[in-house]
Amino acid sequence: MTDAEKKPCCAAEPAEKDTAPSCCRHKDRTPEEYRALANRLSRIEGQVRGIRAMLDKDVYCADILVQVAAVNAALNGFSKELLGQHIRTCVADDLKAGETQKLDELLQLLPRLMK
């Protein structure tokens, strides 16, 4: 898709106040960036399937909660990896170009990530 084809979509009003239409927001990740994120998600998916199996087998609540805590920690790890990639690429490139839009967006996002 050319830049000209993307612009009509980007000209539309955002669905939410601080969010551009999803068709306009994309990130071309390196194979390494993609692999790092995809591997983390694959492990998380496996952990969630394991929790479901524990539930199906009527495993003791506390044992399931230990696994839920592990999934939460894994999701936090995924978020940290993605945040690091975002800062190193999207935000840094924007700042190098003299723009602050990505930095402003990040500053609005951080409180949500820190809950």
C-alpha cells in the first residue's frame, strides 16, 4: 500500500479521542523484534491453556492462582519488551525528526501501564 492510499484513512476522524484509526497505525518490526514478541506470546498462550486444563481438572484454587500470577508476570515482561521497542524506534525516530507526538502519546500511555 502506498502512502497515498494510506492518507485517506488517516484523514478520517479517530474512533477515540487519542487514537488514530487502526488501519493507519502500524509498525514495521525487524524479524528479531517480531520473534522476541511472538515467542513471549506463545509461552503466555501455553500458560493460559495450562490454567484452563487445571480448571478442567478441578485443581486446587491456590495452585491455579500461582499459575495466574506467572501469566501476569509474563504479560508484564511482554509489555516491557514492547515498550522498550517502542521507545527505541517509534519515539526516538519521532524525536530525531523534531516531532513530539509519539513522546506525548507515550506520556499519556505510561499511567495506564503502571496500574
